[in-house]
Amino acid sequence: MQYDYVPINARGTLRFPDRARVALILTFNLETWDLTKDTESPYYAGGPAILPNTLPGNIPDFPNYTWREYGQRVGIWRLYELFDELGVAASCTTNAVTFERRQAMVQACLDRGWELLAHNYEQGELLTDFAHDPEAERAVIQRTIDTYLKHVGRRPKGWLSSSLRGTLSTPTILRENGFEFYCDIMNDDQPYMIDTDAGPLVSVPYSNEINDFTIITRRGHTTDEYRDILIEELDVLYAEGAQSGRIMNVGIHPHVSGRAYRVRALREFIQHAKSLPHVWWPTREELASWYRSHAPNHIR
């Protein structure tokens, strides 16, 4: 994997369709974890722990696991209802095992005709576990593709690694399997091309910064502060986008933003975004396809 270092002020101009200044992508992460792992090493059941004193993998950690499970049972449905009410679509990512264990979550996305990206097989199995074993990593990616194909009826075109933990091999393996865009590299406000041994991929950056888990859970911001951070980020990008287009991704986790006392932040942010005349609401696939034909005039 290789990509060029080109500062944003040394690039060509991006002109999004219909004079849009910002491509806004709202991402629901439809994630599923194992309750236990066959290990005595610490395991964050359900992801990074909200309670301290992480338990060994072979002991159920119900407080951390069921905190996440709230999002699967309640929070995601609150978010689906909100987005239906406001008339906007999310770009969803899903672990392949979610098709088997939490089918209703992904089916609700598919029933709405929303975008669904591959997001590893199981959230607690990181590709970096296989950083020195490319064939094992290939097997995880292939198992993910097979499950996605079985349930969606076509192969996935975009990939976000669970916990954003890809390896140097990941982009090449993805391109070998027909993927068109990759979201792990979070270093930009514009798309750009990544070179791999199997050909180019479009980088459509996800964000660990404009992300409810970071803003709310790690940094402890209030509902109002969460809303204000999203609005300020969009307003600055919108102003900059008058000169050259910007992208804004909002990472949304159902167990975080889907809580009753937090969902207002997304409602008010989306209402603000819809009040702006030149905001594009593409799927990542639409953005990647558009960018591929414009890349030669953007970063030379």
C-alpha cells in the first residue's frame, strides 16, 4: 500500500455535482461481538470497555457486552425512525456475522435501500491479529465477502476494518477481491487514491474524531456539545468547500447516539445540514465512483 503526501493546498480543485461544497456521510455501525473468546488474555467484550477491570476473554463481561447490545435491541431502531422522519439515509457498515446473529438490523438497512459496507467478519476479531499471516487475513476477508454475498446478493464494494485495524496487506487483498474503496485511512477531508499491488483503491476516509464514541464516550461531551461539534465541523468545511469540495463523515454507534437523551443532537444537526443549499448526501459508492473519474485532475 502506498499513497502520496500532497497537502490540501497543493491539489487541483474538486467540484462536486450540483455545486455541492460538502459531501456528508452519516455512518451507522451495525456491529456484533462474541460474548466470550477462548483466551485468558483481556478481551473487550463489545469493544473498548466502558467499565474498568477488563475480564479474561473466557469469562463473560455482561456490563460491557450488554451496554453495546442496547444499541442492537433499542438504539438502532430509534435512529432508523429518526432518519425516516427526516428523510435522510445512512451509509451502514456491518460485521458479516451480524447477518447471522442480528439479521433484523441489517435487513432494516437493506429494506430502506441504504448503502451497506463490509466491516470485517466479527467486531472483536481484528485484521491486525493476522498482521504477519496474510493468508489468514485473506481467509477472514473471504469469509466476510461470502456471507455478505449470500445475504445481499452482490459482492461488497467498500470496506471498513473493525476498530479500523487494517494491515499493510489489507488494501491489496481488498483490491484483489474487487473492492473499489477503502475507509480505514482517516487522514483527510477529501478522497484520494491509494496504490496497491493489485491496482488503485479510492480512499473515502472514515473519522475517529467526528465520531460519537470519541466525542461522547471517550471525551465526555454533553448532548448539546455533541450537536455543536458536528455543526461547527460542517460549517467550517462548508466555508472551505466554496473553493474545493470537502467530505464529512459522522461515525454513529447505536448504543451511543441511540440513547434517548442523545438522539436530539443528531436531529438538530441534520436539520441544520438540510438547511444549507449546497450539501451532497452521497453513498460512499457514489462518491468513490465520481472521484475515480476526477482523481487525475485532483492529485497529479
